[in-house]
Amino acid sequence: MDVVRLFAGAEKLTIEHRADLKDGMLKTVFFVDGRESVREDPFPPCGETERKSRLKRLSKLALYDALSAFCGKTLPWGSLTGIRPTRLAYGELAQGRDFGALFRELRVSEENTALVRSVLDGQRGIYERREGNVDLYVSLPFCPSKCTYCSFITAPIDRTRQFVPAYLDALREELRAAPPIGSLRSVYVGGGTPFVLECGELEQVFETIAPLRTNGCEYTVEAGRPDVFTPEKLDLCRKFGVTRICINAQSFSDRTLAAIGRKHTRAQLYEAFEMARPYGFTVNCDLIAGLTGESLEEFEESVGEAIALGPENITVHTLCLKKGAKLKEEHLGGEQNVELLAEDNLAEMIAYSRKALAAAGYGPYYLYRQKYMAGAHENVGWTKPGFASVYNIDVMEESADNLAVGANAISKRVFFGENRIERLGSPKDIPTYLAKTEKLIEEKARLFGQS
């Protein structure tokens, strides 16, 4: 079904599948609305785990080829449906193999194979898999308003303000009860829009984080939208040693910003950058390709404006609509493929961003994909030399433990010797999180080996 969802409208097709494994050959047959597609592959003897993995991969590839022929189009990532292509590449390299051959087999384009190589190059000196490495994530799920494409649990602050005091008490309780941290790689305060809180509220959070961050590691605050920026909040970040902030533009078009429910203007984005400049923070800026009705020219202008403002990191996201996003529920009935919303020139947007950012001296350093992503494209983080985010690399590659506190936060423990990851998710909605805080503290203590 992951492959089916790559092709707009394919969920409505009648698809039949048959696979026969005989005499070291796997014959895979698909019928797509009665049209037959046959593929044969060598299948040497192997262990059960490898056998299942190879059967799945070859079946997905055969289905991709069948749907590609039926629909008359190819996709930039081919039959690859995983959200972390770089992990697949790292896995091949660990086995002494170049990943290019596997990517070609999976029908990944040459451009995207080269992109993955560049991402791995951008992670050198930061990427590592070592027991005891930990990143700390602190969730502040409050926003000025909810964007139409957003599927997170965040709600406008005027509807959640009554929860803030109790939420901050619970969050601080979790932080104070945090299991012993080995080697803290980074701290990330995310949202939502953390800067939507008042200075005194933010200070409570920063004060509780301070005893955990004793090594001066990377410290990011997802400040968020420019309409909640103030010099007092930036002063507070500097006081507590924050090293990086995020100014999430999404677009520099006033028309687009209004259409997606953002309560700020293009002019306020410039003001936020100007306000932050004297503090010397490393700045991350986000853009989204494929926003409602946005033209190629508007998107190109946004890329150009972001580059001109000079943030150290620019992440280019592709529009992705999940259940709970207003845009999907209201305009697509919550069911149809997001591709129906994508502009015909989405691929041109992605290609332009890559060319423009590379020409401006940025290099790609992290990459991930999501289900229901328009055009089956990807999100890519670009950085100026020397400014790659430790947190983004660790989280995207799942190369370190992640201790996450707050509502909708997902803690992860990496068991390197067993090649597995164990996850513990906090409740998404705030009232349920508040009711389960003590239980979460106990569960995290067990996950991270305290009891």
C-alpha cells in the first residue's frame, strides 16, 4: 500500500498479486485493472530475516514497475518508500557495498542518488553511532494560530491558554526527573511556536533545562513565527546559552501566508531577522514547496528572499497533508491523495531550490520523506559550511538516543548491539498528557535503564 499511495488515484484500481519462488528464481506477477506485469529475479538461499526483507523489496519494486507503466509516469524516489533514504545508504556502506547499485535497482533517480551522497558528505564529522549519546527534546505545543496544512496537536493559544500553567508544571516535573544523561549532544525546544509563550513562562522552561545542559552543546529554540518575536525573548535565549533559533517563514508571499492561516506578513519576517541579527544566533529558516495555489514564480522569490537574508540553515519542505490537517479535511474530504493539491510545477520548485541553494553556497546535510507527500518528493535541510545542526542529523538518522518530554513527544532508545530502536510516545492531547505525567516518568526511567 505504501507503493500504491505513491501514485495519485491508484487506491481505486483493482490490483492482484501472485509470487512464485522456485529453483532459485522469484516470479512476481501483478494485474493492475487486468493488465499483467511480470518480473523475474534470482533469489539465492538466505536466512529467514533476509528472505522476508528481499521478498518485500522485490514485490514493492514489481508493483512500482507495474503502476509506473499503467500510469505512464516515473517518480523521483522510485519504489523507495522509507522515510530515511540515507539510513539505507549507510546500511549498504556498512556492508562494504556502494549504495548506488541498490538505488538504481529501486529506480531512484540519478539526481536523488547524488543528493544522498551529498547529504552523507554534509554529515561528516557530526554523524556517529555511539552508546550513551543523547539528544533532549522539549515540546511546547502552542501556536498563535493553526496553519491549514498542519496535522500536529497544536491549537491557537487563545484556546489553550488555560492549560499553560499546568502544562509547564508537568513539563518541568519531567525534566527534573530525567534519567541520567550520558553524552548530551544537543537540546531542542520545539513546538508549536515556543515564542508564543510569555517571557516568564519561557524562563521557567529554560531554568529547568539549564542543569541538564552542562557541556555547552548545541541549543536550539524553535522561536517560530515572527509575529511573536520580541527583544525580551531573544534576551532570554542569550541569557540561557541558546545557540540556534528557527524563524519559520514557510513563504515570503503575503497572499500565500494569508491562505495557509499564518497571522503574520512578509514585512514581519524581515523584522524578525533584523531583530535577531545582533544576538549572533545560528538561524534556521523553513520554506514549503507546493503550498496552496502558490506559483513557481512565488516560490522562487521566497527562495531568493531567504537566501538574501542569510540564515545559516534553510530547510525546503514539500507539502505533506496528514489526517487532521484542515486543508485535507475540508478540501479533499480527508481521503484523496495529496497529489491532487500539488502544482504541476512542484518538481520545478524542488529543482530550482536545489540549484539556487547550491549556487549560494549551501550544501544538503539532512533528508527525510513522509507519507502523503506531494509528488513523492522529500524535505532537505541545507547549511552553510560549518553550521549543520547536530540535532537534525541525530534525529533524522536515529543515530543517538532521544529523551523527549512534553505532549506528543516521542522518546527513542537506540540499542546498537541489537540493531533496534524502542520508542515511547507521550499522549498527543494536553489534558491526557497532564493525567499521565507520573506514569510517563516511570516508563522513561525503565526505557533508559534506571529501573
